[in-house]
Amino acid sequence: MVSEKENISTSAFEKTAIRTVLISIVGSTVLAIVKGVAGVLGNSYALIADAIESTADVFSSFLVLFGIRYANKPADANHPYGHGRAEPLVTFIVVGFLITSASVIGLESFHKIGTPHQLPASWTLWVLGVIILWKEASFRYVMKKGKETNSSSLQADAWHHRSDAVTSISAFIGISIAIYMGKGYESADDWAALFASVFILYNAYKIFRPALGEIMDEHRYPELENRIRETALKVDGIVDTEKCFIRKAGMKYHIDLHAIVDGNLSVREGHDIAHSLKDTLRSEHMEIGHVLIHVEPE
């Protein structure tokens, strides 16, 4: 049975995450339009490549929004641990978007490097300067909210903003070289877009790896484990703790903990201590969902 306190916590996390994603969608949509128009009018493929990535960001953010909503559905008979695993699955799809956009940008850049074209317009540098500041601020904001809500898909969305900022920086450098070095350096803009595609692939891996660990139930939460053990020792009747397994699903962490108690206690006394430990863990650590306590005699 899910406690009322846990429901309130989950609801607060969900609302924060959804509000953050909606802000991200609006920002990415505006940037995609600005980059696309500036790239076409300013004759810069690096900016157009940037616009392609921002468009992919919009679609991936909608996927993140769906994943967060679905992952926070309450547990039912068929899903006793809830629906949290939907989040890393959505993250995998987001990674697919990143790989696709990087491939499109890379292939087109490679083709344009050997094709003569005009120099980019100098005013595109001002556009990129504003975009870089905007995207880095977006990364910091979304990442902060992703950590606050324990949302892997929201943190993946944050890395979209960071990769966008870096691709914009590479575009800024490429356009600067093309403009100030003049004729013969037109392809610097295209080399910048090619570098951006490689960086996008790198970010795709950084997003993919923790999501894979979540699906595979890897032990990746030593800090939370230490806090759980410290909390357990504050509960009356708990002598020590033994095994502590943690797995993440959505915005919650599910805990299997072996607690050591006096071996002379009755079954009912041991049962009561286990319940007290479970309630204490949930009350002091709002990010904890399902808790299974195994009582070990001292």
C-alpha cells in the first residue's frame, strides 16, 4: 500500500519535472526557428545543423514528458513496483533521436566540405552568442530539476541542452574562422558542423550509460546506501545492517535491506522492528519507494 506521504512526494516530483519539460519544449522550439531562419539567411550550415538538433530536442522532450507521466502511474496488480522503468526506456528513444540527428548532420557536413559555397554572414555570430548563453542556462536549470526529482529522462533532456550549447560554440568558432580568414576558408563552417555531430554522439553515450545501468539494476547509488544504513541504526532494536540492494525505477529507489536484531526476540517483536525501520526510511528519505526488510538474528 502506497502511503499518503509518498503519494504527495511523487506528485510534487512529477509536477516539477513536467513543468521543467514544458519550459524546455518552448525554449527548444523558439531556438529551432531562430537557428533555422538565421542559418538560411546567413548562409551557415553549422547554424542549420544546430537547428536540426534543436528540432530533435523538441520531439525528444515530448517523449520525456510522456515517459514522466507514464512512469509516475501508481502501482497496480500487474505492476506491483509501479511503472518507473518507462523512464529509462524513453531515454533510449531520446538517444536514438540524438544518434539520428548526429548522423544526418555529419553526412551533410561531409558532403558540403567539398562543395564551394558563400561565406556565412557576420551577424550570425551575434545570434550564436545569445544561443550559447541561453542553452547553457537551460542545461543548468533542467539538470538541477532532474537531480531534484531523481528523473533520468529529465537529466537526459538536460544533456540535450548542453550538447546544443557545445554545437553552437563549434558553429561560432567555424563561422568566425570562415569570416575572418576569408576566401578559401568557407568550409570551416562545415567542419564545425561535423565536429558538432561527433560531440552529439558522445553525449548520446553519456545519456545512454546511466539509463542502461538503471534497466540492468546496477549498483550505482553508494551515497544513498550509506544514508540508509545510518538511518537504520537510529531505529530502536536495529543492531546493525548487512546486505543493502538498491534499484531505481523512475523517480523512486526500491530498497532490499537485511537488518540485524537481537536473536532472542520473538517473531512478532522482530516483525514490529522491521515495520518501524521501513516507516522510518520512507519518512526520512522521500525518494525511497518500495522497501523490503529481511530480519537477521545477531
